[in-house]
Amino acid sequence: GDSVTQMEGPVTLSEEAFLTINCTYTATGYPSLFWYVQYPGEGLQLLLKATKADDKGSNKGFEATYRKETTSFHLEKGSVQVSDSAVYFCALIANDYKLSFGAGTTVTVRA
Amino acid sequence: ETGVTQSPTHLIKTRGQQVTLRCSSQSGHNTVSWYQQALGQGPQFIFQYYREEENGRGNFPPRFSGLQFPNYSSELNVNALELDDSALYLCASTLAGTGTKEYGYTFGSGTRLTVV
């Protein structure tokens, strides 16, 4: 079945540090890939997405590139802020049109 | 364009009771999914409704049931509550078909259910 594996946390960084969260997937067909973010006490917000190979999704300084050859969709940000502290979920939608999530990575940014 | 709204935001129930959670989908979305998110874990798919019919279900027992209404609002019902049902319940909506893979799902803020 479809599945998503993302790096385990928690990840703790200083402000202005570089952030990478690894995500790999297994899916039938040609999935769409997503990163969702969950701030404390809130629901999920779509951060960025990519729907085909080599697409780069970007939003709020975050980027991720759809790599079909390595079945990966790693999330990166060049300079994090305290406000980026949240839980980040990698997810995919394959041919069944349902979201499959990774386990989530908790990121804490210290001032 | 309205987003996805859920009610109530918090709820406390006693083991064995029944609960109904409500969701109003984003305008124009005809598909709704429900997820359970236990503390510290990722969301787990409960089921999905399209045009008022269930068209997919995760690994949840029959005491979890749902309804979708013609105005695309929906309900999640849980009977015979157990302590392990304590979780954040998330509703998400999308436009069925190619729209789903293109745009993903829009989530509500969730209902925090505590079973004591």
C-alpha cells in the first residue's frame, strides 16, 4: 500500500539555522506530494505541494522538490524563525485519492 | 471562500457514551474525510464520503460511523466510547477527482475529544 516515511524528531534548531526534514514515499502510480504544518493546538495547514516529478513546491521560505528517481520530497528552509516551531507532516495522494501521512516531525526553534 | 469549520472545539465524554462531531466543508468541495490524531502521532484515516455515500474506510470499527448531507456538511458519530478514543478529530474536504491530487485537502481546526 501507499506509505510515507519521514525523519523522526524532535528537531531543535537555533534561529537562522538551516532546516531539512527528510521524506520518502512508496506509492502506486503517480502520487501528488504535500507538506502540512500543525501549530500547537491547531489543525493542519497546507504548507506546499508538488504534483509531478521535478516540480518544486514553495511557500513562506520553505521548499521541497518532487524527486521520482529517489521517491523523495525533502522539506528545506534556509533560515528558520521561532514562529516556524511546529509539527511538519509529509503526505501523499495516490490513485485512491486519499491522504496518507508520515508520522510527523516536531521542530523547535530557539531564539 | 469559507474554509472547513468543525464543532465543538472541545468535548469531554464518559466511557460508554455516544458522541457526534460536526463539520462544514469548504464551499464547492463534494468530498469529506475524517481523521483521528492521537497525541504525538500522525492523523489516521477513518473514512471518506462522496455524494453522501461512504467510499473508503480505514482500520476503524463499525462504532465509528458518519453521514454527509446534501449541503456537504457532515457528521462523525462514535458509539460506546472507549478511553483510547481520546484524540483530536480532524475533518478535511476536497473536490473529488483530479482536483484532489491537484489541490489536496483543506482541514478544519479539529475537535479535541477527551473520554474519561
